[in-house]
Amino acid sequence: MKKGLLIWNVALTIIVIGGLITSFLMQKDYQSHVSEEVTVIAQHLKEMNTVLTEHAVVINEHATAINLNMNDINKDYVTAIEENQRVIEEMNGLIVSYQQVISENADQIEELLNNLEDLAVYSSF
């Protein structure tokens, strides 16, 4: 019986030691696999950071171009508005002149009508 128990203890010891060696190797493989995955993820994050940096540069260039174009457009609008204001002021001056001419013409027409009435009255005598 002692021999069977000894064989059984040796077998269990071999199984336990084999299990420990196997789990050690599996853990080492797992750590190696996790390390590889972390390295791959870190590389991907670096690549994403590079791409995002490049996108930021392009976006900033576009924003600068848009701002320059908006400044030019604003200058054009201001120039057009100032020109329109000048034309409106000239037109106002012309309207005032036309009103004076019309008023003078109305006065002259009224005087002409009075003269025609006087002439008509003198003709009838």
C-alpha cells in the first residue's frame, strides 16, 4: 500500500509541477500577447495623433483662407456701400435741383397763365 501511495504522491507531484509549469508558460505567453497588443494599440494611437495633427493643420489653413476671403468680401461690400451712398447723395442733390426747376416752371406757367388771361381780357375790348 505504501508503494501505491508513493506512486500516487509522485504522480500528483508530477501533475502539480506540470500544471505549474504549464500555467507559468501560459502566463508568460499571455503577458507576451498582451504586451504585443499594447504595443500595437500604442502604434495606432501614434498614427491617429499624427493624422489628427495633419487634419488640424489643414483645418487651420482653410480657416485662414476663409478669413482672408471674408475680409476681401467685407472690403468689397464696404466699398460698394460707400459708392451707393455717394450716388444717393448726388441723386438727392439732383432731386432738389429738379424740385427748384419745377417750382420755377410752375411760377412761370402761373405767370404765363395770368398774362394769357390779361391778354384775353384786353382782346375782348
